[in-house]
Amino acid sequence: YLHEMRPPFDTEYLVAAYATDYNESMNTVLNQEALRFNKLLVRVRASLVDIEKAVKGLVIMGPELEDVASGIVLNKQPAYWKKVSYPSLKPMSSYVADLVQRMNFFTKWVEDNQPDTFWLSGFFFTQSFLTGQLQNYARKEKLAIDTLIWTFQILKKEIEHHPKPEFGCIVYGLFMDGARWDNDDQVIRDSFPKVLFSEIPHMWWKPCEKDKDPTNHSRVYRSPIYKTSERKGVLSTTGHSTNFVCILLIPIAPEHTGKFWTKRGVACLTQLDD
């Protein structure tokens, strides 16, 4: 796996290139994400290098290295990595592939500037990205951030190119568990037989003042978004859950109510378990 891993981000270059800017909170988000991923990358790369040396008999195989080695053999995520990792239930091979994908997303961001669309699943700490987007809007419109909420518009699958919106952000990468998104009627529907998860198309998340909220709350399902299918987490020191991200409002068909989907336990996930 070692050759797939990029070296850690150059944080000094990042701080200079994406300096803290009052009107662009995404620079701060990028710098914080790089620090979090660096912690993980350093540990992953160091343990893989040491395993190579341990096999040759150059270093002692400690309990941590043994944990990683058995992870490689059994295709299981090592606990040694989990300590500094984002929540994930994937087996080791998929976990590494997912980490590489996340690194590609951020490497592209660092090299080519901020993307037009954001891969919501790629963030280590998703809530900081969402708060950053709200902060950008609040500062631009000179509003208090506490008065803002999100409104959601799920875009048609046929649209391939998504230009950067004037406000808010276009995100992708969510999966629906227990139901599917009907692209034609633009509502939530029953899953197809034997299909557990379905992908949600690109979405436009728009900040809006609470008292100007255009959403008809009787015609939407309040779907929770979780990072993994475990659907449980612990509260971290920031006051955020380690697994729950936020509530997504999804339009429902006229014959259904929100309770109908609540009873079916429908939720959205940022990543699957395979």
C-alpha cells in the first residue's frame, strides 16, 4: 500500500498559499483538513515502512506493528490507524483506496485552487466545512451566522457540468440507506429489490435566514446524515458527534408523509462499508 500513499501535505506552503482570509473560510478549512490528514498519513506511512523493515529483521515487531501486519493479512482496519483516523467501517484494502481518493481530492484543491463542487464524503471533519460555508455567506451578506439554516435542492442526474453557484455550495458523494431518490419525479421512493444503498445526485446546499425559509416542512423528510452505517457516535470536544453530520431535507411524494420514511429508518450516509 505504501506506493499509493502521498507524502504529508506541506503545511507551511498551504498557510502561505491559502492564508486566513475574512471573506474565504474555505482556506481555514483546507489548512485544518491538511493537519488532520497529515497525522493519519504520517502514521500510515511510518507503520508500512517499519513492517517492511521488520520482515527483513531490521526492527523489532512491536504490538502496534503486529496490529498493522495482521490487518494486512486479514484485510482488517488496524486499531493503531483508527486512533487518528476518520470513522470508517471499510476493510483495509477499501480503506486505503478511500484514503487515496480523499488525498486526490485535496491534492487537486491545493494545486488547482478551490473546486466548483465539493465531495462531502472526502472531509475528515465534515461539520467544519459546512460551518465554513455558512460563515462565508454570513460575512458576505452581513448577517449573524446563528440566524442561518440550510435549504437543499437535489439536482437532476443529467446535468454533468456544475458551475460554482453564487452562494452556498454544490456537494456530492452521499448515499441513501433504506430508500432511493427518484430522478424523474424528484422525490424519495422505495428502494429497488435487493438494492440496499442508492447514490444521491449532486445537491445545491443554500444558506438561508430562518425566518425566510421557503421549505414546506410537511412535504419533506428530515433525513439524518451519518458518516458510517453504524449510525452512532460520541460527542467530541467541539460539541459535534463523531458520526452524525446534520439533517438533510428530502422532498417526499404527495401520497407519503415524513413519518412513513421515519418508520422505515431511512438515512443518508457519506460512505459505505465495502
